[in-house]
Amino acid sequence: MNEADTCRKYVVPKLQAAGWENDPHSLTEQKSFTDGRIVVVGNKARRQAQKRADYLLRYTRDFPIAVVEAKAAYKSPSDGLQQAKDYATVLGLKFAYATNGHGIVEFDFLTGLERELTVFPAPAELWARLRGSEKLTDKAAETLLTPGYNVLGKSPRYYQEIAINRAVQSVVQGQHRVLLTMATGTGKTFVAFQICWKLWSARWNRTGDHRKPRILFLADRNILVDDPYSKMFAPFGDARAKIEGGNAVKSREMYFSIYQALAGGEGRPSLFKEYARDFFDLIIIDECHRGSARDESSWREILEYFEPAYQIGMTATPLREDNRDTYSYFGAPIFEYSLKQGIEDGFLAPYRVHRVITTFDAAGWRPNAGETDRTGREIPDREYTTKDFERVVALRARTNAIAAHLTDFLKNTDRYGKTIVFCVDQEHADEMRRALSNLNADLVQKHPDYVCRVTADEGDVGRGHLSRFQELEKQTPVILTTSQLLTTGVDAPTVKNVALVRVVGSMSEFKQIIGRGTRVRDDYGKLFFNILDYTGSATTLFADPDFDGEPARVSEEEIDDKGKPKPETYKVDEPEPMKVSEPPGPPYGGGLSLDDEEHGEPRKYYFDGGQVQVAAHLVYELDPEGKQLRVVQFTDYTAERVRTLFPTAAELRKAWADPEKRADIIERLAERGIDFDELTKVTAQPDADPVDLLCHVAYSAPLRTRRERADRVRKERREFLEKHSGLARQILEELLEKYAEHGTAQFVLPDVLQVPPISDHGNVIEIAKYFGGAEKLREAIHELQTILYAA
């Protein structure tokens, strides 16, 4: 009996006999809990296999408790235990089982013991063991098992379920400060909502008046509270209220506010002090690494004032020196889900990083003696570097060159691919908007909002642009230029390009910016995205040992002052990090303070002349095994993978000659990120047969074209063709010709019989008759392929 027979005849009945009902709330068969990593080769993307448990056991709908791996009846029951333990570890479960339908092996993570069983434990038994180990009181257990909000068609992903249940358990067990670290794009808002819903519905705070808990959702930007308020938290209905405009609302249960609305300042009293210290039972602090958890934050007193409340911090940034105080305030995270893990599971999109460097950025820029800017001021004579551009001196030629390069990039990929351009400040964002708009005048004529600026100064107009940009069904706006506003809290699942035209010095900010593109939308063809780094700062941050989401590819090319690739375009193997110097003087030298604008002077110099070229364009990419892959190494990588599967060319050719084995080879290579279209493009051998191409790169075998192979069959194996007569032989000749022109796809039955010229001989049944029946036809085509691929 195979594994499927064993499951159907023995495993399911044993589970049902133990009380695990065969429904999704108790027993789920063949449960896939990842989406499968996305592998990008060339411009194509495909998913690797999902991780799938044979059986996932749930104590309640929202509380998984054990995993079961089944093997065929003739195998040992313990053969699947290691896999069961691995899956249980990923899923955060404490019980793992392996079975062959007769024997059962259990591993209990609570005790570390492994034992053999004859029957599966009942749901109540496992819950009692778990509850005893976790020391859950009746009230705590009741709250933990309170159902989450059932969003139709949106069940929590496995890591979200872990985060929700661990946070609720921490709160009901008296842990006043809780931290969840989850990468941008992994659904922190959904997790926060479910935590609030479970605690609110359970009346976890139960007091004498039996009121429901009062919860505050706190962040530092309106967009971070307005979006959850109107969308994710909508099921709270009239229980919601937003604290704003100096009005201390006290009649609701689910509150939303930004720090600025609660804090005082400029003669305005602190609004938060109008609430009793114990008014809120729970506070959710979104993006807590930027807010009041920081030691030096002026908002810290808000959390300290509401010290009696349970406080759950949420961040996308793992522990680093620049956020150590956040982790000190909340303590170690009770759960972490990284960018790297999200990409590995296929829930987050991988990305390519294009490092594009202008000559000004590569070598610096120095004005000529006595050179003045557009306002007539003399520009201080010194060398200005990337950090100075658009902060101390604005170089219009550089902005135009970058805009031209980005425009050409979109023309070569997708002109309607949603793109966010991060600029130095709002003024720079407007300069970039104008340059991009003029370069795309043909589309701007049709869509006036093709390029828009979204900054704080844009107000409601900018928010309108952003709202349309986020909508899946809206084609425009396509390009948004911004400075700081869109670094976080913007859920735009179809973003395909993120362009950095300002230095990003903080890993926290860098990960937030990357998060603008990590959402995956299979239904809209969004499986990966591009980061175009025009400052070199992203490349430096990729080399940071704390970075946990390596890029998929980096490419490099030179461009001229018009943003066009130079003839001597090249690709390099290892990029040198961009070196940016800190200019002397307060705060950026040259005698010009960044605050001078307040005293009537422009805060930077504006230089409209000069010639700029793009000096380099690098691309980084990861292979499916997580090792860095450069474009120039693609053939070496292919050769290594092929030799791993087939030590010799003879073994590869022998397997390739069998149509069924050939399909398996192609699939196995595709899983390793090897695409024949890309290999053909890289090697510039469009006429070579795939197997010859593989043998050439892996074993240095001489290349042979498809035409040469077909001619060899006609000349050296005429006896094969001559044993067929009339139309049968003619059809075989036509198959050979189609193969010579188009490749091995011409041997796929019955498809190839339904296209000219072969279809001119009749339908599939009529053609099969020329060979003596369908089986004889199949044998003839199989033999033709064997001969074709003979040594």
C-alpha cells in the first residue's frame, strides 16, 4: 500500500477514533502552510513546492495543537518523525506524530520525550497536557480559546496564528509589555486586529461592571491609524473612535490616535492627561521603534503615564544598535518573523537591486571658481558628494539623468509598473516629478496623473493620489515621488519598482522602504520587484551582517548625461560599497546652514549646468538555495546544478532521450532556478537544443544545433524513416522539420498533431491510423526522439 492508501484506510480512521473530526476545525488533511518560495530567472518567476503537512490537528478553529506525518504501511512508523518535528517547530506546535497506519510515534516538545503509541491522544488530552505545562488558569484558557474574527476567505497564515496566540497568552498571563517583530508586508495590522478582537470579545479585563476592555491603537502618523480604523478594524463598528482635534473622547472601547494628538506643545496642554492613568486596558503601539518606546522620545511620557495598561509593541526591525532602547522597554520579542523567512515561505516578493551610479556620485562634484547658482549666490568651492546632493546643492543635471534612466527602465520593463521614487525632500520630489512628467509626456497627455508628488505639503490632494495608487483596479497614478511620507504604513501590493534617490542611512528605514514592494499578488502578476538605488546606500546596507533579506540580483551599467546606457556598458562580479564623505563644517560646510531658509536665505544652492553620466548599473540576485548569484555567473551556476544531477554528459543524454524523464529533468532544473530561455539568451545560442546547451556549459561538450541533429537523423538513420511509408513517413519528416525550427515542444502529443502542416493530414484519429493506431504512433515518435538524442 502506498502512502495515500495508508492514510485513507488506516490513519484517518485512527484519528477519528481518537476524537479528531474530519473537518477543517479539527482535522485538516494535506495542509499547505507556505506558498512556496518565488524563484526569479530573467523576467520570469515561478514558485517552488509548498510545505505541506499530512495532517494538522486543531483543538479549536483558531488553535492548532499537533501535526501528523504519514508514511506508507511497509515503512517504519518513525520514518516521518523528523519531518513532523521540523514542521511542528515551524508551526509553533508542541506535539508531533509519525505513523505508518499501524504504529504511532509521538514527540512531546514539552517534555522532550519520544514514545511509541497504539492510538492517537484525544483532543482533550493534548489540551490538558499543554495547559498544564503553560500553567493556564480557567480564565486564561477561556480567553486564549476565544474565536478570532472570521474574515471570509482570509484565514491567518501560520506565523500570524502563532503571533496572535502568543500575544494573547502573554497578556492573559500578566505580561504587561509585549513585543512582536514582523517584517513589513507580513500582516502586522491583521495580527493586531485579531489580538484586540479576541481580548475584547472575551472581556478579558472582567471587572465588577463587566465592561469590555478599552483599547488604544497608537502610531506616529495619521496614515498608520486612519487606514486600520476604516478598513481592518471596521468590525468593531460603533465601538471605534479616533482621538483628534483636542477632544478627549471617553465613550467608546476601540480608540485610535497619533502621539501628536495626545501630546502637548506650543501652549497646548497634554490631552492624554485628561484620561485616568488606568483608562486603557491595552495599548497597541504600531512601528514602536520610531515612537514613544525610544528613550529620547518626547512621547515616552505617554506610555509611562498609561503604565497600568498592557502594552504590545509591533515593529518590522530586528534588534540593532539604533533601536536597542525599544527592545529594552518591551523586552525580547515573544515572536519574530523576518523578511528572509517571508521570502523563503513565498509570502513576500523577492527583489532585484539595480545600483545605478552617476559620475557626480562616483567622483563627486566641484564647482568652478566663482561659479554661482540660479539665485546668483557663489557656490562655496569644495567637493560635494552624494550626501550633499539636494541637501546642500541641488544639481538639475543629475536629477534629469536619473529621471531619464528610470524612464528608459520602465520602457524596457513595464511603463505602467507602479513605482515609488524616494527623494531627499519635498522640493526634490517636485523637481523629480517634473522631470519624469516631461520625459513621459506621451502618457501624461493621456493620463495627467501618470506622475504625482505625494508629500506632506500636498495634503488631501496627495492623499487622493496615494489612494488611487493603492487601488488594484486603478491604472494611474503610476509613479509617485515622495520624500519621507511613504516610507511606512503604505500598503500598495502592486508596487513593482522602488527608486532611491536619497541616501538611506538607517537599516530600520531601509527595511521600511523595501517593504513598499514586498507584497505578493499572483493574480496581478506581481511576484517580484526592483529596487533602483541611485545613491549606493542600499548596496552598503545589503552588506550589513544584520540584514536578513538578501537581494535576488544586482546589475551594473554606465549611463551618460541623458540617462542612456553607454556603449561600454559592463557587468561586475562584486560591487564596491559607495563611499560617502561627511563634508566639513557646521553642519555640511561651505558656510551655509540648513536652517538659513528661516532667515530669508534658500537652504541650499541650485546649480542648473554641468554634464552628468551614469557610471554604473549593478544587479544582485539570489539563487533558490539562498546563495548570491551574479548575472555573469549564470552559466557557471547552471553547470554546477547539472553536474549535481548527472555526473556525466552520457547520463544526461540518456535520460533526456526518454520523454517522461526529460519532463522530470526540466522540472528539477526549473526548481533550481534554471530557465532555458534565460540560458539561451545569456549564451547567445538560440539554435541549440537544450540538452546540447546543458552539455556545453556543464561538460564543455561541442555545441550542436537542432538543424544539425535533424539532418543527422535523415542521413545516418534512414532505416528508421524508411520502415514507415506514405503519409506516416511524411508526418515524421514534418516533425523533424518543426523540431529543427522550434525545438522539443514539437513532440508533445496530441498538441503537435493539431497544428499545420501536420493537421492538414486530418484529425488526431485519422493521423494515428496512418501508423496503425494511437499506440504505434506514440511508439514511432518515442523512437524518433531516442534516435535524435543518441550520442
